[in-house]
Amino acid sequence: MKKKLTIAFVSTTAFTIDAFVLNHIEKLSSNYNLLIICNNAQLLKNKVPKNVILHNLDFYRKPNLAIDIKTFFELTYFIIKSKPVLTISLSPKAGFLNSLSSFIARVPYRVHWFTGQVWVTKNGLAREFYKIIDKIIFNLSNHVLVDSHSQRKFLISNNIILKNKSSVLLNGSVAGVNVKKFKYNNLNRYLKRKKLKIPKNDFVFLYLGRINKDKGIIDLINAYKIIQNSYLILVGPIENKNIKKLIKENKKIIYAGKTTKPEKWFSVADIFCLPSYREGFGSTIIEAASCNLPTLGSNIYGINDAIIKNETGFFHKVGDISDIKKKMLFAIKNRTLLKKYGREARKRVEKKFDENLITKKLLEFINLKIN
């Protein structure tokens, strides 16, 4: 019997693995030995097949020379010991350390998945530093995947990657959407609204994700301040004390905390908002779309791939509070149009972003490269 080849997925956090690659891992585990290397790997124990090996490695998200050097040596040792034929990294820190470790360990095939650029919102030396990191990741990889076509064009135009060593799986995203899990649920809408004391016919804006400045949350809150007969629900971890203060100051803003079941929140709202300054693709947009929810998003690369203008949602100028407010008011006045956009959004997800379509394409990519 032919011995199974080993593939390692490397990520800074278990959350990234949970959110993006569980379907890939389930399908790949039938034909390959799989390793998952990340922070708090044990959290994935009941979410991956039993034959998948989980290895905890304490990545530190922010730059920290001492911790990063220690992590680098531990990762290199484990990769040499495990002898994978392919490593796939997600997230910048994991990508940088894994590209170095896998290169030193002579892993035959090294892949990084670009899901957005840290340096886009930075200036000066910080911007150049993070651009160099991305260039190193690319140069030490045999190939890179990018989670949107517009992001790939952006990276090529900025001389970070090359056309012949990069690709996007189908229409973009890392994982696609589980269309059976993410679907509109009228009972869920009723129960959630009742619990939050939101009247049946009042308009609801929703944001779901990490709550920080780069996601445009401050702009969204400031745009929302004077809008009447509506609610703004924010779901996710707050990463900025100033934002926490802004939320407390506005009684119409409902902070619902973190969630492990985002699919239950999309049914509550009338439109999803993603006013981000940088986004690789905007996975939450297609998750919302799968629940018949259109999106109002900033007009930037990545988000451009997830929304079809005036068909599944619409755009506002990035960082423009006045334009965000204008589009929010437009949304409230055009509920029938939003429902139409929501139906079209669901159809588009079923056709182009079903997770099984993305997984099938990834398997084809891997089989072509290492077999």
C-alpha cells in the first residue's frame, strides 16, 4: 500500500483554522496525513477528524523578537521531524515564520495563502517593513494562493508577487460558505429580535467581525449617530477601548459580544455593513449573502469581489462618513430593493461560493503540485 503523504497547515490561531479550512481538512484527511500547527490547537480536537494531528505552537500575533525567534526554532524542529511534503500557511505571522522554517527544512512544496495586507493602512517605515515581510514570504514559497482576484492584481501591481507563481481558487475566498449552515431563518429572526427588544418592523444594520479601527467601525458609528428608527448591532471582539466608549454612548447600538454561531445573527438584520479600510476578500459578506442578506461595503479591493454593485449590495467611499450615512438612509428607504438584493446574493453564493466547490478546487491544486 502506498504510504500517505503529509501536509501541514500552519496558522497563528486555532480560530483561523476553525473559520476557514475545516471543510478542506475533512476532505484532505482521507488521502493525506494532516498536521495542524497553531495557537491553542487543542480547541480543534472535536472539530477535525481523529487522524489529524494537532500541534500547539505559541505564535505571538504582534512583532516580538524574543518570542518570534523561539517560535521559529520550535516550528523548524517540528517540521524537520514531521517531514511534510507540503506546508500551507495562513495569516502574516504564520506565513513569515513558516516560509523560513519550511525553506530551511527543505519542504518540497511551500504555499502561503494571502488574505489581506497589514501594510495597506500603514505609512513610512512600518509600511515598508510589512511589505518586505510579504515579499520574503512570496520568494520563499513555491506558489502563493490569494483569496480574491482584485487582491492578486493589487499585489502584482505593487511588486509583491508574480503572476506565474500565484493564483485564486475559482471566484475567490479561502473556504467558501457552508450553504446548509448559513441560510435565512425567520424563527431565529423573531427570537433574537424579541430577546434584544427590537420591534418587528424596525430596521437593523449589522456588523460582525473583529471590532477595530481598520474595520471602519468608528466611521460606521459616527455615520449612524443621527439615523432614526433603526438599530445597529455589533458582534465580535472589541480590540479598541475608544470604540467601547463610543458604543456605550449610543443607546441604539447593541453590542452582542463574541459569537461562535455567526449564522444566527445574519437573519436578524436587514443589511450587513463592512466599512473596512483593508480586506483580502470579505468572507462575512458571502456568509451574510448566503442568509439572504445584502451588504453595504467600502469600495476597496477584496470587498469588490464579494459584492456585485446594485445586484447583491452597494458600496460607499472608504472612510467617508457622509457617504456611509447617505447609503444607510438609502437602505432604510428601500427595503423591497434590499430583499431583492438578498435573494440574488443567495443565488450567487450557491453558484460560485459553495464550500464544496472551493474544496474540490484546492484538492485539484494540491494533487497537481505534489503527486
